[in-house]
Amino acid sequence: MQSNAQNLPYLTADLPGTGGLIKQNTGDFCVEEIPLYPASGEGTHVYFTVRKRGIPTPAAVERIAKYMQVDPSEIGFAGLKDAQAITIQQMSLEHADPKRLSAFRDRQIEIVSVSRHGNKLRPGHLEANRFTIKVRNTASNALDKAQAILDILVKRGVPNYFGPQRFGLRNDTAELGRALVAGDMDEFVAILFGRPIESDPHDCYNARVAFDKGDIKGALAAWPKHFAHPRRALSAYKNANKSRKNERAVYTVDKRMKRLYVSALQSAVFNDVLARRIQTLDTVMPGDLAARNGGKAVFTVEEAPEQLALEQTRAKAFEINPTGPIPGYRSSIATGEPGKIELDVLTERNIDIENFRHVGKLKVKGARRALRFKVSNLEVSNESDDLGAHLLLKFTAPSGCYATVLLDELTKHKDA
């Protein structure tokens, strides 16, 4: 069965959760970036630290760019940060006036420091994130329950699932990606413009209903104007010759959106593999492709008993991790039992990795991802503030890992 954000199994399924809610207030979720490298103090790029509240990273970038009178693309950043949160992250802008940047004022954004460096800050230039999270309305004995769960996660690792935000509000981005990879333009268009679901916003629901009925003009009129991507593609569909409608619609979809859809498919495949290996995420098997903790290069775990025992000792010490596939035309597939699991998932999702060579102009090479991540600097306590009692959780997680996965293990909110 293909997994999704609602049915991914817990590593600590046998332990009761704390219950509770996160992000009840903006200040309940705080994230601070830990940079991959410090600014050198010299260079043409001004590095500036931004403290933002209740606003997504792209919106903050746009406001700062407008103030500095530059295109938003000129501002570099290492990662996207939550909107419903207080976040501290670094950005960069070449040839900027540090004094002018420092003078920026906004009710949701503050520039807290500036420095210089020799290169633009780019996605991935990030070591880790430090989280401080308040969980409210927890069940009785929440601290004891939390400690029991966290003891397991510290010892064995946190499942390195991709979070639900990867798969969109309609949970359909992976299917859009599958259609792109398979070259199935009919299916892509059908998902993008039609197939309404009850949770769709009212106007979007009406647009999808109209499309499925063949009322393209009505569908275009119903789509809200701020949904620029589907409106642009639907307009191209409407104006194209009958034989080329799907082709023109797919061609018109922004390249960044296509990359997002394909990335969602890759994430779904990885999640499926991890779901099937959830109770062995800290165990290396013969045929596994393992990686050093924090590393990208992988090596094959051999079947020889002495070698296997040695690698398992290293896995228990968090020196190495078993990995799962981020499929692409150059990605490796494990052998042995791990490889069988990976191939079964690809087969069930009807994915041929060779098709990743021909996804429009995208270069989808693929990679491997650790099945778990190591949480560090962990603290948990009962606290209280003006809004009442809560469980206070502090921890550091590597870049690219989802804090919400740890919180799901803790609260067991999907079981509620």
C-alpha cells in the first residue's frame, strides 16, 4: 500500500503519545538556523541575520528586496522557514549597503546583524536548525510519556520522513510528479485542473467541477486570480488547438512547480520505503547502501558475518545510517532484502527510473537519503506562561529533516 502523511507508521507505535497541539500561537514554534559556515567578514556579499514572525521566507525576501530596490532573486538564503513561527535565519545580498540594510524596519521582520562573505548564500548552506516548541493541551502525565518516547528516538534515531508539507494541501503533488515522469499529460492535466475534493476552497472547487464538465471558460473564470500557476496553464489549455491542449498546458507550467511535483514523487517513494523499514531504520542489512552520518557518499554493506557485525556496531553508534532512494536516472538501488523493498515500492507506484531522464528540461539525477536522523541538545520540561501550562521541547535537527516528524512521534496526533 502506498503511504501518505496520514498513515506513515510510528517508530514508537507501542508507546502512548502526549497528545496536544503545536503552533497555537506564533511564539509557540521557534526555529534558529545553524549556518554551515560563518561569514568571513570580507567579500562583496553582505550576510544579514533576519528575525521574522508569522511570515514565510519568500514573503520576507520580497519585502526586503523591495526596500533595497533589487529583484527578490538577488537575495540568497539557505532554507525556507515556517510562516506560523518565530524564525531566525541568514540571508545575503551582493553589493548591499550594510547601514541601509540594518535600518530596515517592519512589524514582522527585524535585521539583527550584518557581516560580509565572498559568496552568495544558497539553498543547502545550512548545518542544522535549533527548535524551541511549546506543546499545549497535552494529556495527563505528558512529561513522563514524552521522556519515554524521546529516549527511544535519541537511542535509535528519528524517522527521516518527508513531512506532509511536501505533498500539498490536496495531497496530490506526488501524483502530479508521477504523471510528469511517466509523460502522461492527460493524467497531469486531469489532476491539475479537475478532480475536486471536499476540502478544496469553494472557488477552486467550482473551477475543478467546471473543468471536469468541459466548461473551460467557466473554470478559468472561477479560479481565484492569486492562483497564478493553474490560471496561466489553464489559459494556455483553453487557447490551444484541440490536439495540443494538454501539451500546451504542461509546457506552460512553471519549471519550479514541475520540479516541486517531481520532488514530491521522490519524497513519496522514500517515505514508502522507510515505512516498510520503520522497525529496522537503525539496522544495516546485507545489500544496504549505507552512508556516514551527515555524509552523501554511500557504500554497500557486505554479507560477510564479521563485516556485517562491524557495520552494525557503527550503526548503533550513529557513525553510519542505512539509506533509502530519492529516485532518479543516476540513483543507485540497494541489493538483497533492502533492494527488494525499494524495487517493490517503485513497481507499486508504476515508476521506471529510466523515465527520470526525460522529464522536460529537468535533470532528475536522484540521490540517497538516510532513513533516520540524529536529534541532539534535547531538553523537555513542564512549563507555564501567560497562556497556560505546556510541554516545552528544545532540540537540534540536521538540515533537511522535519521537526514535525519528531512531534508526530511525541503527540501521536494521527491516532487522535
